[in-house]
Amino acid sequence: MLYYMIALVVIGIDQLTKWMIVKSMELGESIPVIENFFYITSHRNRGAAWGILQGQMWFFYIVTILVVIFLIYYIQKHVKGQPLFGTALALMLGGAIGNFIDRIYRQEVVDFLHFNIFGYHFPIFNIADSSLTIGVFLLIIYMIFDERKKKKEKEDGESLSSRK
């Protein structure tokens, strides 16, 4: 249940911030937060990250539904006693649903977090995108630690059996 609450919080914050951008800013308007580094910029995206697959909504609907089913299945069956794994999946679930809501109701995704890093204008993104990215990062960390744990257990098991 905790993991679904995490996903709901992500969805809530994502949708609230997007609503605030749509209601208070003109498309293309940019507000400097930290000059030459971070801006709130009202942007829309009809594709995926970096604007790829523009206008392929049917593709995103199908992929998102499959991803959500997969994430819910894994949360239900495999996260017990594994909080890092559960949190990673919850963040990914919240992010996927947050952008899915935009695609269903707006036919585009509202993006607004705009960073200029060493002169590179990083693609504008949103809270759902951030949640997905952090979730994937945590999943990678979990997988590294899990693999090390299994390797150690295997080595310990082999060491025990060789002593007998």
C-alpha cells in the first residue's frame, strides 16, 4: 500500500504543477529562477524524451498501459521486504501515470523544468519525468546490490558445502 501512496503523491504533485503552468503561463513563456541555469518554461511535448516519436499517441497509450500493468504486477508480487525495489517501482508508476494523464486529456505532455547546464539547454521536462528517472536510477542501484547479495550468498553456500 505504501508504494501506491508514493505513486499517488507523485501523480498529485505532477498534475498540480502542470495545472499551475497551464493556468498561469503562456506557451513558450519562461521565468528565470536562477539566471543562466534554471528556468520555469511553459512547453508542450507530443512525443517522448527529447521530442522523439512526435504525435505517436497510440504508441504511448499502448506502451504506458503495458508498463503500468508490469509495474503493478511487480509491486504486488516482488517488493515485500525490499523497500528500495518497491520505491523505485512506485516512482516509475507515478511518473508513467502522470504523463499518461496528460496524453489522454491534453493530447500532449506539459513540460516546464528547464535547465541550462554549461551552455547546454537540457530538454525541458516535468515532475513525472523526474520521478521516472529517479525510479530507474534506484532500480539500477537495487539491481547492483541484489546481484552482489546473490553472489555473496552463492559464495557463502559454496564455502559451507566445501567444509563438509
